[in-house]
Amino acid sequence: MDENSHQLMQPKRSRVLVVDDEEVVRRVLSQFLEKMGHVPLIAQDGEGALAQLSPEVDLIYLDCELPGMNGVEITRRIREQREYRAVPIIMITGHKDRSTRIRALEAGVSDFLTKPFDTVELRLRTDTLLALKHSRETMERQRISLESVVAERSAAVNHALKEVEHQRDQLRLAHLETLERLALAAEYKDRDTASHIHRVGALCALLAQRWGCARAEVELIRLAAPLHDVGKLGIPDEILMAPRRLTPEEREVMQGHSEIGARILGGSSSEVLRAAEEIARTHHEWWDGSGYPHGLVGEEIPLTGRITAVADVFDALTSRRPYKKAFSNEESLEIMREGRGSHFQTELFDLLESLMDDVVRIQQDHREGSPMSLTQAAEDSGPVMTPSQPFSAWRAVDPSGR
């Protein structure tokens, strides 16, 4: 090996522990190591060797035959300590006994030299093992450094993803709040409270869930159903808020709110708004085909429209309106029962009737606020509909679902 190659592969000033009970061997090896530019550490038995161990030791010359602990036992004791498992050990032995070498290899010896040793062989084995240890240490440092970089980059990516997620959540909340305020604009114009749109959304979600809709569909109808009457924004106040029976002409204008709502909500890429458009257009269609605006029959009516029809009429009956007082749940179901199979799909009405415990919880969660002055004035002047009247009377008084 030339001098340049030796300089490239050899780490400088390695610390080498020499363990031998013969003083002459210790002296020769020490001089050899110093000549190579290394720092010798000396021990004459196993106890001294273990006492000299430290993380700075790069290589160990270990005699096989020592008083007290022999070289195999010393090797085993060294390897039991995790921090010294990678330190190369060259065992120096005076014989070539196969069983001894096998036991030494099993204990963790890296290589062997036979006495009397050749200095060229000693140099080659020393250089090779020190270079190997140096390479391992370099790779370990690089691994740790790389792991640190990866951890930092991962933390930065995770932070960025969380920030994106936060921004997306904020956008979604802003989107949903905008939809709610749009629904509220229509309801406040109609003198209803915010509780009405929340109840309708919750009732629709309840019916959809118990009908067997997937979780995503249930959430979609919960968000979209409150916009069912957004078209009322386009209805004149004198018709929308009249505390009386509407004239045939006024009814026709009022019924236009379904198409107005569909036009307001139409053409959007939002899944919620597309569902809301469908609900706005079809929630006044009747199961028997006598509804509006298109006279759809049975399952021609989208499930979202059929569900909202049941929830909206029930909540309208149990709420105060300018032309009626709030009916009890039992009174409302009795009124609606006449529309079972004509206005409402039979199975959906029956489902609502079977879920009254859940309905009551929804009503408790979304109680009405203070009544509007117009509603109070209507009550003072007397309602135009009472629970003793049949469902046909409800249709005559409020065919629009005001």
C-alpha cells in the first residue's frame, strides 16, 4: 500500500487499547502504534482492560491467554455493553486452535493475529479495521444528520399540511356560514326565526339517516335543506307576510318561490348548493302528482325533496305563523295523516311518526326565539286555521308551504 492510499483510508490519531500480560509485547505494540501515528492505551489483564474502555477507544489488541479472565471472556464482557459492540477487536494468540477461534468469534472477536506476528500483516489488519470503524462512524453521523433533516422537513411539511387543513376548514366554515345566512335572509323576511331552518335541516338529516342514506348524504341534506325556501326573497312582502288567506292570484305568485329559489341556487359547482337547488325546486311536489311546480309523481320526486316536504310541513304546523298558532306534535301529525300517500310518501310519513322521541330532542335543541311582532299580531286577531280542520284546509290556507 502506498503512502497516499494509507493517508486516505486511515483516520488520524486513533486510540488503540493494548491488552497483554507480557511487557515486551506491550512495549513493541505501543511503539508500533506510535509510529503509525496512533495513541496506545495499555492494560495487562482483563480488569485493567475493562477499566480503560471509553467511547474514544477505536481498536483493541487483546491477548488470548491472560491471567484471570481470558481473552474470550473479556471480549464477551466488552460486547455486553452496547456502546462497545462496534469496536473492532484483534485477538493475538500463540496457537491456531480451531475451537478457541470459534469461541472467540462467537464472543465477538473481529480478527486474529498469531504470535510471533508480522508487522506488515499487523499494519494491514490495523488499517483495515480502523478504516472500517471510521466508515461506520461516518455513515452513522450521516444517518443521524439525514434523520435530523428528514425530521425537520417532515415537521415543516406537517405544519404546512395543518395550515392548509386549517385554511380549508376556515373556507368550509365561511361557505357554510354564507349558506346559513342566505337561508336566514329568506326566513327573516318571512318572519320566522333561525330555529326553523335549523330544525328543518336536523329533521331532514334524521329522516335521511333512518331511511338508510349514507353518512355523506345525510350531512349533505342537513346542510342543503335549510335553503329550501330561499326563493321567498323574490316574493313581495305584502304576499309573503299576509296574516290571512291568500287570493288565487297571490297563491300563484307565492308558488313561484320554488323556481326562484332553484334559479338563485342553480349553476353552482358546490355539492351543497346543487342539492339545495334540487330541494328548493321539488319540496312542494306531492306524492300523488298534484304539487308544484312540475307536478312530479311518486319517485319522480327526488328523495331530498320528498324528505324535505315531510320535515317542512311538520315544522310549519308545530311553529307559529302569521295565519296560525303553533300546533302540538300530536295535532300536527293528525293534520298531516290525511296527506299520507297523497302529499307525502307513506313510508316517509310513517318514519317521521315513529321517530317522535328524536323529533322532540331536535325541537328542544332548536327552540323558537322571541315571536315576531307580526306573528303576535296574527295570534291576537285569531288564526285562520285550527287543528280541528282537515289537511285539505291546510292546503287551502297555505298551498305554498309558507
